[in-house]
Amino acid sequence: MTRSANGHEARAHRRPRGGPATLDRPATARIAVDLLGGDDAPAVVVDGALHACGADPDLHLLLVGPPEVAEEIINRLPHDGRSRLSVRAVPHGVRMSDAPASARRPDATVRAAVAAVAEGRADGMVSAGPSGATVTAAVLGLGRMPRVRRPSLAATVPTPSGPVVLLDVGATMDTDARSLARSAVLGAAFAQARHGIAEPRVGLLSIGSEAGKGDRARRAAAAALATQPLPRGARYIGLVEGHDVPLGGRADVVVTDGFTGNVLLKGVEGAFLRAGAGQYRPGPWQAPGGEAPRGGVLLGVPGPVVICHGAAAGPDLASGIALAADLHRSALVARLGALVDELTEVMP
């Protein structure tokens, strides 16, 4: 650690040499977009797709949904930009009230968007539909990384001290100690591969930072994490509390179950918006406009999958599309998989 001019400790461990910024990044990114995902779809998805295309001239979109919705986007783009759009006609979306198993239908937009990634027609996909349905579609269509039982949905929270990776934020409502420990591995690898944090500190969310706090699953997970191998350089620091997420400073990765993480994330985001947040210094975890991307990254599947809030507005969808494009351009999934593969022989 070193000290900055204002007396705060500067984290010298944050940026390893050879991080994401040094990669030979492909210019073009082909992203499949679920046109019927979200509370206010398709209107907000149309708006988000138009914003995303306007901001990134190398972005190509595969519009998955009813042809008449896709035509609205195509017709609102300048003629010279329409070649960047293609359409996969799919009639049905998955509603927020539908069971996750609805994503098994081949004529569901979220399933078709995942299939486009699996077939190589798209480099990543975005949906603001139900998280459970998107996770189901992703696992069915893409499979899982080695030793991953349950994928985790990771969100990046901007804090005055830098990005904090919070997971799970909605992929799995119920959990156990083993799943929490595996989420810690995915979260630490994501912090290294996405945010360039060479030595991420991993904390387990509980009701207090003292040893022994929490319910049975948390106590068992704490014991497992004390011996769980983590990606090289990462370390488990013990229990953390809810305020450690928006304030940052204690942990770079905070692990919890999908129910608790989703509730916490929405509370933090609501407080940020109320206070006019998004004013933190720009960083590589943030969207081009300076605000944190309002989409979660599904970790543990072999393809870029971004899930936006069901209540997402157009700019949120645009941010999610930009995030998916950047995940492809930075080869995030391959680098994440390499970090996890190093541990598969020693993980229980």
C-alpha cells in the first residue's frame, strides 16, 4: 500500500501489467437483443438498441423478436447504418410472471437469442426479461464451465474506492455453502479479468463482520471459504456487511445468495439515483458515459450473457448492449475460463 496526497491509502494491487486494456481487441461486436424482454418491452428495447447503434459504429445487432418490432428499429436508422442489423423472427417473449421453464420453448425470444450465441451468429446476448428464464436459457443453450453447478449473476457497484463486484444478484434464489464458495471463485476471477484487480479481496455478506455471524448457510460457507482455493492472488478476508458494498474499501468482491444480492443491489441503485450518483471518477468498470453499466454479467456459462433489470429504460438497455460488446471485445469469457480452469483440479 502507498499513501496518496489526501492521506488515503492507494491500492497498488489494482492494475496488473497486461490487463484488459492491452489486449488486441476486435472492432466488430455482434450482439443478440431480446426484443420482448422487460416490463416495458418492446418500446424501451427499441430505444436502447437505437442508442447503442448510434454510440458504437462497429456494433452489429441481431434483433430477436417479432419482425414488426425489428422493422421499427431498422426504419429509424439512417440507410447507411441498416446493414448492421439483422433479424431473427421469434413470436413469443417470456413475461415476468412466467416460470423460468418457459425459456425452454424454442420459440421464446430469450432462448433464440442464446441459440444465436451458441450457433456463432452472435458474440453475446442481452435481455431485460426474467432473470430466471434467461439463466435457464443460457444453461440449456450454452452449458456450464467446468465445476460450475450454478452460474452466478455479477453486478459491478461503483464506489469511491473503485469497483465492487457483487454476486449473486438474481441467478439463483436458494443457495448452500458449496454454491457460495464457488461464487467466490467466479467473482474473484471476474474482478481480475474484467477490472484488472490483481489481488481481489473476497468477502462473504452477513449481518455482522464478527466470526460466526449469519445463518447456517453463511456459517458453513465461511468455513468452506477459509480453505477454498481462489484464483492466484485472490484472498478471502472474512465476513462483510451491507454498507461495505456501496462504500467500498474493505472487499473487492462480495458474495451472497441471489435473493439477498438482488434486494441489496436494487436498494443501492435506488439510493445512488436518489442522491444523483454516477458522479464517481471514470474507470474501466463504467460505461462510456461515466455511469456504471446497469446490467449483470452471467458468470459460469461459456458466452457473454448480460441481464438487465426488468424495469430497465432505454439508456439501461443501451448500457447493457455496450457491456455485452465490451465483454466480447475483451475476451472476458475466455480469460475468466482460464482463471477458473487453473483451479478445477483442486476444487472440491
